[in-house]
Amino acid sequence: MDQSYNTLLVETDEQGIAVVTVDRPDKLNALNDELLNELAEVFKQITIDESIKGCILTGSGEKAFVAGADIKELRGLNEHHGRMKSQKGQQIFQSIEDTRKPIIALIDGYALGGGAELAMACHLRIATRKAVFGLPEIGLGLIPGYGGTQRLPRIVGQAKALELILTGKRLSAEQAKQLGLVNTVVPEQSGMEEAQTLMKEILKNGPLAIKEAMRAVYHSGEKSGYQIEAELFGKLCNTDDAKEGTSAFLEKRKPEFKGQ
Ligand code: COA
């Protein structure tokens, strides 16, 4: 993870928590092509680097998490290039969701369009009180193209998702929490601290169980979800970590997970 990026800042602490900051504050961190490529690269690194246990994704500057896809790059796209752009964003966001290490989006400002879609591709979302969510694409004559039409109904239900996508209206952090779009709303100053606390609470647990719990949950919408859940549960039962975790509980001590 010692690679440097033009549009991202990456820092990893000694506990293996990577903080990735989208860094185009003068454009409210809008997702241009270079930034998308760098996001793909950084999450590939996070996936393969065994020393990294989880990631907090946030935005630079006072105003935005990410204010959407870069509208400059959207203007004038033809059908073919529009489809390609959408597919590329979808694949990158899917690779983020598929990272089997917890990814927490910390949203401290605008999360609009592609920014809301990026937050939804993360596994958990913490918003500060000044966060603003919305899918305003309809107002640009477009629809969300980076997975928003699929993930939003999964998270908030079909009727609310349609309302938000068809109106393009914005939600405050508190409204987003009421819909289940964000896990927690915290004061502005304590966003990073709260994200770190949540991450550490997750990482106290065994890495194999964390990984398989995430796999099982993301299969829950599929018909085969129950089958996958049972298979993964069985597989985990057979690991040293599960033996250690159950033994430690019964012996009233803290478990020592080895990831085996
Ligand atoms: N794409 C490209 N540039 C963007 C952008 C986007 N999605 N969002 C903001 N910017 C740029 C602005 O063009 C401006 O650039 P400039 O200084 O070179 O003129 C800069 O970021 C600051 O934005 P500005 O609009 O001046 O800030 P604001 O505080 O007045 O408004 C927003 C903030 C988020 C309400 C407004 O920028 C906005 O509506 N952005 C677009 C949101 C959107 O539709 N996203 C979905 C895209 S699919």
C-alpha cells in the first residue's frame, strides 16, 4: 500500500485500518475517470494486502463526501460510451462491495449521485450531521448509473427508492438514518473517531467469520442465500477460529483468533 495516487490519499495505521480519502476538493470530489481508476486500484490493493483488515472511505474538504460523477465527462456521451461508462462504474463499485474486509463510508457533506452510489457500495455508512444524500440524476435527464437503481431499493425498499430516484430530492443525515440508508449520525467533529470505534468493534472478531458473514449477507437477496448461509456456517464451524471463539466464551476469556 505504499503506492501514491493523484486523486486519493491513503493512510494505514498499525492495526491495519486503511483510511482512503477521495481528494479533489475543488470539484467537491466528483468522480472523474482518473479517480475511478484509482479507486479500482486501491481496493484491489486492500483486497490482496493481508496486513489490511478494514477500510474507512471518506472525502477531502469541508463540503463533500463525493458530489457525483464528474458532469463534465457525462456531457455529450453517446449511447455506446454512456453504457461503457456506466458498466465501468458498476464494476468498480461491485469490486468495492465484494471486498471481504469491512468498508465504512464516512460521509461528512454532499453524497450526491455517484457519491451516494459509492457510499451504498460500502458495507456500512456513518454520516455527520451535515451530510446530504440524493440521486439527482433525473434532473440531468439521466438515471443513476453506478448501481444506485439496484442498491437503493435493496437498502431502503422499492417505494422509497423510487420516490428518491424519480424526484431527485435530497435527504438530510437524519432523514437518511430514518430510512436505514446510514447506520449512525454523529457530530461533525467526531466522524472519524466514531468510524474508527465501529471498525475496531468489528475487527475484534475473527477475520474468517467477518468475511463469511459479509458473503452470506450479500447473498441474502438470492434464492440460494439460505443454502449459501448453511454452507458457510458449516465451513466456519470447522475452523480453529470458531473452536477458539466458542471455547473462549465458555472459558470466560477473550478469544485469540488466528485466521485459520
Ligand atoms: N461534476 C463536476 N463538477 C462538479 C460536480 C460534479 N458532479 N459537483 C460540483 N462540481 C464542481 C462545480 O462545477 C464547481 O467547479 P468550479 O469551481 O470550477 O465552478 C465546484 O465543484 C464547486 O461546486 P459548486 O456548485 O460551486 O458548489 P456549491 O456549494 O454551490 O454546490 C452542490 C454544491 C453539490 C449542490 C453542487 O455542486 C451540485 O449540485 N453538484 C452536482 C451534483 C450532481 O448533480 N451530482 C450527480 C451527478 S450524476
